[in-house]
Amino acid sequence: MTRRGVSDWIFLALWLITGLLAVGEHFVVRAEERLAQELTRELDRAAAALDEGDWTLALETAGRARRVWETARERLALHAEHQRLEAISEALLEAEALIAARSGAAGGLLVLARERIKGLPEQHRLSWSNLF
Amino acid sequence: MLIIFVRVVILYLTLLLFLRILGKRQVTTLQPYELVTLILFADVAAISMADTGTPLMNGVMGVFALLVVSFTVSYVTLKSARARAVISGRPTVVVANGKIVEDAMLELRYNVNDLLEQLRIGGYPNIQDVEFAVLETNGQLSIVPKSQHRPVTPADLGVATQYEGLPTPLIVDGEVDHRNLARIGLDMDWLRGQIRTHGVDDTRAVLYAAIDTQGRFYCQPRDGAVQGRGQTGERAEA
């Protein structure tokens, strides 16, 4: 590579990396969507169990959802706002604790956690609302 | 605290690497787009350094985005004169044939006091001594004095001068530059012989040694390296 060609190569390399990052971001958002769908299913199942008065199933399902979330959270912390992740963790933990205490307020927290999780992929999508 | 320390180290190394890629001009005379990059670099990095609630990748990505944009702009200005004119502007003649160009001054919103100040800084307190003054795209004023006010050069006096070139450093801070030594066709035996004439046996005891294009060897031993001879910074013909 000649010295004259260095600029051309750096220019190409930078835009190649940018392209790869854009593709990577697409897959990250897809993975977040899949996670959100999985957790939404679990939380809906827990809410349904609550409606039926099956506290044991609700506790088991909410606990499983929280464990799945906590495992995924480590990866998400690399690029998502830590405050948002913490808010979801807190909602899930509180919901689990309220179910364990057989409190009817647990349903509200399950819905809150579900909506926050569903909103996670949205904040990383390249959209006008996110840009401005 | 440790988190902040590690974040600062990571962002510092990232910025340093990116500034090296951007080139030397980034830290000396700045074009407008270069200045913007530097200002933003500091801000983007600082936010990620201090705010541990923000993912570190956000900071790295911000700095990377700046690198890509800045490099692209400088690349485009390198390849296209028209783009260069749009992005960096064009140099403007503010003094022509010893007269202030009023239109150019108005266009630039450059007042006479600023012009006189820059001329004084440039060593020309009297505008009558100036033939041309050009405001460059990086904000510096280039001054071309009238021929009778230009410093006298050997060429004006008809004096012949020899080629000087650049001296080649051979030892810097005790470290021998083997590449330079090989480039000028010399070896370690020659170098050791030279430093011995300056009272030093070990190259590590030399602070700086160089040879110029006339073959004159310069050697400055470290303080205290030469016992009872007191010779520093001496030249010897190679």
C-alpha cells in the first residue's frame, strides 16, 4: 500500500465499519424484540395465573421471567441506558415480591414491567421520534 | 470510582487513536470542520466519562461517529477543490497593493483594528510596508511585505550558500536510532568510536547525538556521564 493510498483505505475502512455497525444494530434490535416477545408471553401468563388466583403458577412464571431478564440485562447494559434497565429489574422484582406476598397490586407491576420491556427495542430503532 | 477510572482510560485511548488517524493538522492550525470535531470530541467523551448510567459504547460510538464524519469531510476536501471551497472557504485578500480592500473586509466582518492587530503581530506595524495580506481559511493572516521592506536574504546579497538539510539524530535519550544509522550507511562501531572521543563509552550515557549533512558529529553526554572533562554539546568532523 502506497502512502498516497492510505487515505483511501482509511476512508473505505471507516465506512465499512460504519456499515457493519449499522447491520449489527439491526440484529441487536431484532434480538431485543425477540426477548421482549418472550418476556411479554411469560408476564401475560403470570397475569393470567393471577386472574385465576393461581399464586403458585404466577410466582413461578414471574420468577422465570425475572431470571431470563437478568441474564439478558448483562448484554443489554452494553448499549442500553442503565436507568431503563434498572427500572425494568425493579418492576419485575417488586411484582415477584408482591405475588409472593399474595398482594393484588402485583398485576399492575406485571403490566408496567411488560410495557417497559416492550419499549426497549423501540428506543434503539433509527426513527424520527428517536432522532429528534 | 474504579468504573470511572477504567472508562476514562478507555475513552482517552480511543480519542488518542482517533486523533492520530485524523492527522497532525488537527492539533495545529485548524480548519473550521477540524475545530468542530475537536470541540465535539471533548464534549462527547466527557459525558460518557462522568455519567456511569450511560453505556460506554454510547461514548465510543459518539467519538467514532465524529471520526467518520471528520475524516470524510477532510477526504472530500482533499479530493475536490469545489468541496474544499464550500467547506473551508477561500482565502481572501484584505490588503492588495498596499491598500485595504474594503469590500472584502465587509464581507468577512473583519474590522480594521483586527487587521492592524494581526499586521503588528506579524511584525508590520505600518500598513504602508505591506504589499498583500491574505486572510487564510484557518483564520491566520498571511502577510507579503513590499520588496523594499522584506528581510535581506543571502540571495539578495548574491552570497552563495551550501545545502544544509536536516541533521540525523543517532542517539536520543540514550536510545540508539539504528534505522537512522543504517540509512546513512554507518554502524555501531563508528558510533561508539565517535562517542568515545567525547569521553563516553556507553551509548546509554548520551543524551543526544546527531550528524548533519556536512558530516559533523554532535554529541551531548548526560550530566555527570563524563568525569572531569566537562565537555558537552561538542561537534566533531566525521
